[in-house]
Amino acid sequence: MSYSLTVLWYVLQGQHGRAANLPALPWYTHKAGVTFSDMLATLRRASWRERLLDPASTLPDLRKRLRPLVDYVASAA
């Protein structure tokens, strides 16, 4: 189900947004299409962009929204 929702979101919205700019990696010089992992990465970037760059956010809201990212980075270190 999540596969279908991700693909549907990508087709309807994701491929047209700024988050869809896939990085130019040297091993993808001849890449012909978009993979599911590319769609997931686009969805992840769009979600974080929406979460962090909301102009109506207050400082407490921003801190609350940043908490999962900080926790993730801290656990990876």
C-alpha cells in the first residue's frame, strides 16, 4: 500500500516540485528513469522541506519539528 501511495504522490505532485531534483551522481550517468528509491528520497526531502520551511512556524513549533531530525543525527553519530 505504501508503495502505491508513494508512486501516486510522485506522479501527481512530487515530480514537479523542487524536491524532485535528483543529485547528479557519477555512477548514474546513463540512468534512464526514476526508481522507487528516488521517489522515496523525493518524498522525504519534500516532507522535511515542508516541515522546516513553513513561514507561519513559531520558534517552539520549529524546535518541536526539528527534534526528530536532531535525534536521528545524534543516533547516527
